[in-house]
Amino acid sequence: MTILLSLWAVSVAIVASQAVDLYDPCEDAAGAPGICVPVKSCEPVSAMLKRGNLSGDERNYLKKSNCGMMNSGRAVCCPFPKMLKARFDAPATLPAVGICGIDSGSRIVGGEVAQLDEYPWLARIQYYKSNKRFGFHCGGVLVNERYVLTAAHCIQNVPASWKVYKIRLGEYDTESDLECNFHDKDDCADSVQDVLVSSYYIHEDYFQENGADYNDIALIRLSVPVNYTDYIRPICLPTTDELKKLPTEGKKMTVAGWGQTETGSSSRYKKFLQIEAWENDRCAEAFSSANVDIVDSQLCAGGVKGEDSCRGDSGGPLMKLETVGRQSAWYLKGIVSFGSNKCGTENVPGVYTRLSSYVDWILENIEE
């Protein structure tokens, strides 16, 4: 923090300014809305200062984005992420098997609370909710060091005052700063990584109809690359024709997250559940009374009484451990989209965005 403040003082001729409160609304030098935070908490600005050798435009941006002083020191207007409406020109690569989808091998058969190092690609989306309030209300899945996949409805269909703000990775116990294994309290993990969101891209054909979501997928770009650890890793995507064509119907899949439990509240610990994927025709029959169409780009799973992905799991992964060419890895099969208003209803499965239908879209819309 001392280094950043020194760089700030050298880089910007600060005018006299009044004290400011944390999370006060503001506009940066480009007129983008944001909130006032300490310099070290705004990754785009702190990275600029650490890099040094600022241009005249960058110095002017910092000067005009100055919020003033707060108890923790100098504050800056940190803009909310931008919604992108055009595709990127430079595609990025996805991690190879061996980096993505690593199987910890410690899964509890028939259990519910995950082990500490299981499903290290799970992400939680934090929203700024106005009036200096924050909350986690959706999930996501890490696919490389700069991108998280989630459901489009987690961005587009939240209250207008909510802004996608940060992604949390490496979470296990939501009620403790110390991440220790539910099954072994002496087994503890590294701290979580909270990363600001720089931009997001919602599928251009996303829409809702009769309470159902279609093309329900979105990409979130992180402001800085994630540092991979034993507890933060990307999942693999089915990028080849062979992987895309692997059967899903009738196969056991896994969902995981911190969503609403049978008690009506969110789980404290990361949990998982095995569910069986359905044939789409059977799924369409289950939703016919609600006038909901099930299309090829959707995947259904679950339908066992008391077992389902629920609120809070939206945007999270439906996944399967696959062995291809003697290499085993977890692959993303779907993204939690929608289901019955009452979670865990017998013979009514959850509906997921089928990942194999969107791999090309993902690859076209991520950049280095």
C-alpha cells in the first residue's frame, strides 16, 4: 500500500480533496459509473501504478478519477465492468488436460459436503447492490486464467441496481476466512482470491419465454489473471468433436455449489450431488404443462425428490469425469439454468445450458 501511494503521489498532481466514504458512488475520468475504494482494491488502477512509466493520458485519468481520502488512504473511482456487445478479434487458448479438470481422487461416495480440494473451478459472483451493500447470488465456473462462465440470467435478469463486481475463487467455507476441510479441521487451504470483473459478454441470442431461459450463457472477463493453486484450477471444456459427441443421456453427472438446501438456506460448505441426465424428449414432456419447450442446446438432469441444483447454484457447473486417451479429467457438460419453482420436485429435472453447443461461441469470444 505504501508503494502504491508513493507511486500515486509521483504520478499524479493531486488537488486538495475532501474525505470520502468507502463505496460512495462516483464516475471515473471516462464518465463510467463506479464506487470509491482504496487504490489497492482497484486492480486496474493498482496495476497501472505498479507498472509505472505512465503516459500523459494515464496520468490525467488517475488525476480525474481521484475520489479523495479515506481512513485507509487515497481512494480512486473504480468503474463497474462493461458489457461488451462485439466479439473479440484475438481468440485465446484454453488450458490442456493436466492443468484443467484435475481429479483429486478424494470424492466421498454418496456424500454431500465436498473435500477441500474438490471442484477447484467453482466460482461465486459478488454483486454491488447499491447503498454500499454487496452479496453473492450466483455461481460460475473458471475456464482459464482470465475467464469465468456463468448463466446469462445471472447478469441480465438481476435487479437493475445490481452490478456484477467481483469473482471469488477458492471458497470452501462461506462463514470463515480460514478455509478448512469439513472432514478434517487440520486440513486448511490458501486464502480465497477475489478478482474484480473488467467486462462481460452475454450470448447475443439469450432470451426468456414462459419462465424458461434459452442460450443462457455468458462470459465474465477478470481484471487480472488468476493464480492457479491446488484449490483454484480451471475445468476442461469439450473442444474436440470426440468430446462433444460423448453421450450424456442416462449418464451420472455432478453438480456442486453453495445453493439453497432442503432447509431453505444456502449451504455453509461447498457441496456436491450426483444426478442422472435425461433424454430431451422425456424432459420436454415433464415441462409441457408449463408450456416450456426444451431444445437441443439444453440438457436436463435430476428429477429425484429432494435432490436438485437450486437457487444460488445458477450459473454453476454440471460436470462429468471423463477418460479420453488414458487421461481422466473433469469436463463441463452444462451450466445451471432453470427448473421447477420448488427445487427437488420428483420427475421434474433441472435444465442446463448444454456446453457442447456453445464451445465454438466461447472460443470466438475470449481473448488473451
